[in-house]
Amino acid sequence: MAKIASPRKADEVSKELLFRIVSGQIAPGTLLPKEEELEAEFGVGRSVVREAVKLLEVHKLVLPVRRRGTVVLDPRASLSPEVVAAFLDRRTGPSAHAFLVGLLEVRKLLDVEMAGLAAARRTDEDITALRKATEAFAARAAAGEDVEDTVLAFGLVIASATKNPIYTMLVHWNSAAVRELRPVFAGVRASAGAHAQGLAMVVEAITRGDVNEARQLTALFHDWSGPQIVAAASR
């Protein structure tokens, strides 16, 4: 009977190799260690190693080249949220801090534009959904419960209001990319009752169709939350 690869073991090997590529321990343009070397290092069978390498291919981190080996690609060219999460891994040192700052900067730009478009294009159905999402967040926060699912739901409703499906994809992408930092984001959100109030203000601006105010309030929110997130992640 053929040996069946363990998805869990393959995931573990893939995650470690992914981190080494992102951190520069395995440089772009070089070859991934041979199968036998990886088998010996991780104490797994060939089927597990091959499955792990396939996962790296999915993330656009390696490219098998006939008669040469598996070439490591530049991780900055990958759009995989798992790769972004690896860049945010504190084991990478100071670069993780710089990457988080950069990610929050881009998030602010996208969220500001998304809020403005939502204000310009929202429908009555969108307004109803936004108010429900805001109420759900406020209720969770008031009860001291985890709010991350409601934050994602809120973002998806705003994305839907833009009538641009790319924003919906970006909201899902961001949620996956920062999954490991959820405790950090949750701590910042729970530390101030102003968070729920701020979301409600953005919703009201979108409801009125006030594009400029929706953009400005969203920018102010990021100016408030960004430094707190960076500080919390550095502890």
C-alpha cells in the first residue's frame, strides 16, 4: 500500500520552509534543499516533502525546473495571504515591524477609498446591512466578547456597497493575512469604547452619501488605531 502523506505534517514542513524563504534564510534564485535533505531534517517521508513543496508552489514561492531543481522565487511577488502573514512573523526581527507599518499604510489608503465609494454608491439595502453590522459589533464589544467576526462582516458590507467586487476580495485577503495578529487587533478594539462610536459615525456619513466625510472619518480612525496596533504588536 502506498504511503499517504499527512496533510498536517506537510503543512508544518511547508510553513517552516515558507518562513525561511520570507526571512531570507533561503534566498530567491537559489535551489530548495533536495528531497532527501528535507526528509532527513524534518523526519518525514518523501510524500510529505513533495506535498509541502506543492504547497509552496501554490503560494508562488518556488518553481520546479527540469534537470535543475526547485528554484526559490522572490516572496515579495506573491499575493498569498499566508506569505504576508509570514512577513509579519516576529521571528523575522525588525523587518516584521516595518512590514506591519507598511501594511497598515496600504490598508488606510484602501479603506479610505472604499468608504468614499460606499458613500457614493450605497443602496437602501446597504444602509440597512451597515446598521445591522454596526449594532452587532457594538453588542459584542459591550459584552466583552470577541469582535473579530463582526469586524470582518462590517468590512464586507462596506465593500459590497462600493459595487466593486475587488474590494470584497481585498477584505477577505486582509482578514486571512492578519489572522495571526487577531489578538493584537482585538486588544486595541476592546480598549476603547470609541471604536464602536467611530464605526457608527462612518456608517452615518455613508448613509447620507457624504463622500468626503466618510473618507475623512475613515482616515482619522486609521490615524488613531494604527499606532496602537503597531505598539501592541511590538510588546
